[in-house]
Amino acid sequence: MSKQLWDVEEVPPPTGTDGRQLTERGARTRERLLQAAETVFAALGYHDASIVKITDAADVAQGTFYLYFGSKQQIFDELVMDLNRRIRRAMSEYADTATTRADRERLGFQGYFRFAAEHPALYRVIRQAETVSPHILKEHYQRISRGYVTGLAEAMEAGDIATSDPEVLAWMLMGIGEIVGMRWILWGETDVVPDEVFDQMYLFVTRGMGTGPDR
């Protein structure tokens, strides 16, 4: 059975706008721009953000930006994909020690909620993609779902969880995690999902997978 809940692909070495592989220094500058973009887009929104504000936040010259990204749209799209890779990696790393599918779900949700608490821009940036870059929003969710569906199908075949449509189950579980995180991390009084909320959510999840108590 696959150990990972979500595929985490190898990321090719970053390149500049000229297509050439970046030096180590160039890769660090590109990463600094992405981190600045995460802050600026989350705080101001896509339309009020600007390349100048991103370069100011990254403490790099405005002209330097165009060595790494061709436009504000391009860095926004890459930021969504960068957040996507990082959240899948965080969830998979959390779930790596689990021995059952139910445990992997529990640890994967914990990894997701921890990442969301540490990166409040996640919800704000992803929500902006709905209007700014719909195809990137779709790709974001599909990348999460692909490995998820495979893992659930394997667990069903092994008899670890009840048999159902793995694609439907994957998208339902993704929805649960996103909305619970939004309510208690983004809009909550603290930046964590309370234990009692997590326990109720996990009970619902295990019942849905056929691994929890009947009632």
C-alpha cells in the first residue's frame, strides 16, 4: 500500500525567464520573491498588489523581478503551485509514520491544519485564484486529489477501509479539511483546530470510511 496520501513530485531545478537553470544565488532570490508575493497577495489581494510592492517586500530591485517572472500573473500562478507542493509535502510527511489508512487520514489532516496555521496566506491566495486564474485553481485541487484517489483505492482493495468510489471519497475528504480549517483557523479565535472539533471531524471521517464506530 502506498505510504503517501498525496503525490509529491520531484520539482525540476528552477529556471529564469530565459529558460536557463538558475544559480544557487538566483534560486534563493527567486524563492525570496515567492515568499514576498505570498505576503503581498494575502495582505492586499491580487488587484491591489503590484510588482513594485513584491520587489520592495523581497528587498530586490524591480528590474531583477523580470529575470525570474514575466508578469504579476505568472508569479501568482507559480505561488499557487508552490503552496500546493508545500502543503502536499507537509501532509505526506505527517502521515508517513502511520500504519493504517485511518491513521494516515488523521495525521494528514493534522499536517494540513498545521500548514494552514503557519501559512494564513493559503486560504486567501487560493480563494483569489477562483477569479484571477481559474485553471490554476483547478490544477491545485486536481494535484491534491490524484494521489489521494490512488491511495484510497489501494486501501479499499486491501480491505483497510470500506469499498466506495475513491474519487468521490477523496473530494469529500478534501472538502471537509478545507472548510473545517477555514472555520477554526482562518476565522477562529485561535490559529488551531480545537481538539474537540478535530475529534468530532475525525469520528465522522472514520465512520465514512467504514473504520469507526457505527454510532
